[in-house]
Amino acid sequence: MTDLDETDLEILQLLLSNARRPYSDIAAAVGLSAPAVSDRIDRLQETGVIDRFTLDIDRSQLRGGISVLITLELAQAGPNVASTRAILLEEGEVEHVFTTAEADLIVSARVPDNDIASWLFDTLDEGTIDDFEVTLLSGVDWSPDLGGTEFALSCAQCGNTVDDEGTATRIDGELYQFCCPSCEARFAEKYDQIQQGAD
């Protein structure tokens, strides 16, 4: 398995600031060729470090609604957190949903008018929210940084961290990471059993 290194972190940081940056620009910044940068980005996608390339829209440049931060205290925290988060993320007005350690949800949204309570109760089922607090935002800045980050690939079999002694294998076109050869063998065996059972 090829180790992820500081160059990978530099590439990620450059892509965070501009995901459309040409590979030739990245190559010049990190001291590699454009094809080598392309290979590294492909590997970062295969290992799941890069999930997807997306577009960050500055909604303040568009009309339609006011920017708010809404803190939601849910009536039943447990199973309601994931389902409520999913519902909110489907709403066009919602930009981000954060989950706190107390199982509250913090929603960054651009709501259509000043009646945020009506918007919330139209969006969520009755009884979902225990209480909520609204903060009007005058601006939003986003500055992603990978400083102090270390790569921590997880073993597909046991969940342990994959280190230098780890292995990787491609099964049915998908790349899997393992902390040791025995986990790789157990995973492959289990995968074959499931495949045979499905046939």
C-alpha cells in the first residue's frame, strides 16, 4: 500500500481553496508533474479521503431569504437526530447542519421570510422540536484548513487504523484497506460467502 504523505495534504489544501484548480497549477505548487498529481487525486478518491468535488455558493450574492443560524433542541434526541438532519438537508434553504455533543442540531439556512417558526413547523413534523433559538447572521466566511491533520484510514474488516504495514486490495472494482493480511483474508472470505449466498 502506498502511504499518504505531506504532499497529499498539500494537494488537499489546494483543492479545498479551489476544487477547479488545474492539475498543472497544483503540480507547480507541490513539485510534481500534472500526471503524478492526477494519480494522487485518483488515489485519494479511491481511498475515500476525497468523497466528492462540490460547489460552494455564496448565497449572499443571490436574492431570496435571510441568513440565520437555528439551534434546535429535539424532543427525542436518539433516533430523531439522524432523521431530522436528513429532512433538513433536503430543504433548499438549508446550507449546513451540525450535530452537537448534546444531540442538538445547528442549522445554517437562508429562510424565505422573517417567520422562521412557520418555516420550521412546515418543514418538520409536529412534536419533533422541543425548543429553538435563532441568530440572524450578517455574514458567513468559510476557511477550511487541514493543519494538524493526519491520515487515518480504517480497516474494512476490524475498523482499526491502517498504518505502514497495512494492505489494500480491489474486490469487484472497489478498493478496500486493511490493517494486516489476516484481516484482508477474513474480509475476502466473508465477501465470497456473501456472494455465493446471493447467487
